[in-house]
Amino acid sequence: MEKRDIGRSILAAMILLLFFGPAGAGTLKTGSLEKKICEISALRAKIMDKIDQAIEIRTRLEQRFGDLRDEIRTELIRFEIHSHQQALQNLRIRYNLSLIRVVRAYTNRLNERIDYFQTGNERLRFMVHQINDDIAIINTLKDMEIQDLINRIDRLLNEFIPETKKHIFDAADIHPVLIQSIWNEINVNSFEKNAMQTEQSYPG
């Protein structure tokens, strides 16, 4: 019985070789790689959606940062505040600095995620080019070389597919910025802005 099954398998293989030959094998290899291109294209679409979401959130945060910064600058001028300690005595400034601290932390994390997804998108795009190059010479490639490419594709897919199913970032990953650094930035920029306004008001 086993010999009969073996004989049938050998006969089937001979028929495949007779009718399809190397071209048939190449077609099967091409089909596997083209399937991977479809998987990569679907993943890239999801990654681009993540990038768009992150950029939209970042834009809103930057607008909020600008509003809070302008309120602080108004208070600095109004009460002639020049030091960090003086600023912290002002409730509005202290509150705004605390909010900016959070806004900046979220913006920094968004920038990291945007960079991560953009890098991933470029890696996937490069992989598609490599697949197309290999399809063009499919009949000259060994099965091991094709399998190695498929393995590399799968590792990339397995890295990014789970990331597209998560929230853009986890609040637990946020690292708050020091209030002192926020104050230094806003205070220096405020003085530079005031100096420019003064020069424009009193031209030489």
C-alpha cells in the first residue's frame, strides 16, 4: 500500500514537471512574493493612518502650547516678572507652566512615534522594491534565497502589525519635561520678543 502511494506521488511530481517545468515553479514562487506585497501594502496603509492621526494630535497640542505660552508672556510683561521664583508666585503662570509641561511631554512622545512609523514605512517600501527586483529574476533564485526574503518580510510584518492595533502611544510612556526648562525657554523667548518690539518702536 505504501509503495503504491509513493508511486502515485512520484507520478504526480513527474506530471507537474512535464506540464509546468521551471516556469511553473517560478509562477508558484512569484505568487508567494506577490501575496507578501499585498500584505505590505495593507500594513503601509494602516501605518500612514497612524502617522496622520499623530500629526493631527500634535498640531492641536502645538496650538495649545502657543496659547498657554502667550498667556504667560502677557503675565510676565504685566507684572514685570523676570525670575523663575517670581513666576511661580503668579497662579496663572504656575498653572500654565504645569499644563505646558504635560503638553510638551505628549508632543515629544508623538514625535517619537511619528519617527518610528515613518521609518517603518520606509523599510516596508524598500522591501517592496526588493521583492519586485527578485520577481524579475525569479527563475534564477534558489528556494533558500526566496525563503530568506519571505522570513525577513514576516519579521517586519510581525513587528509593525501589532503596533498599528495599539493606541498611538501609552500614557505610561510619557516622561514629563522639567518646569525649569519650560520656564527658561519661554522666558528667554519672551525677552527676545520684547527686545525686537522695542527696536521696532524706536528705530535708529
